[in-house]
Amino acid sequence: MEFTTVFERVDEGYIGWVEELPGANAQGSTLSEVRENILEAIQMILEANHETLGDSLPTEFTIKEKVSLATV
């Protein structure tokens, strides 16, 4: 899976965000630093979403399965 990350130069360094993943934002003094920070932000959001949804109680109407997305 691939995401599109946008980086912008600001007075303090750089900011970055992931277009496909709201809330995945980061900042850094250098472009290298913000790239590292955005990867951490992506990981944290995916883990938090997994934990939140994993805690929901299954019912007899619940179906849970994995899905893979190939990008072009």
C-alpha cells in the first residue's frame, strides 16, 4: 500500500501530511526529519484505528476479514 505525502516548507522547517489518511501530520526541522515523523504518524494512526475497532464487540451479524490493496 502506498500513500501520497505532501511536504511544505515553512519558517520553522517543514510540515507534511498524508492525503489519504486524515490526521497523519508531522513537522520537522529538515525534510529528512519530517519524513521520519510522517512514517511514525502513519503507524500510530493505523495502530490506534486497529485497537479502537478491535475493541468493538462482535455480534452475530459481524464479519471481520483482511483485505489487501494493490496500487497502480
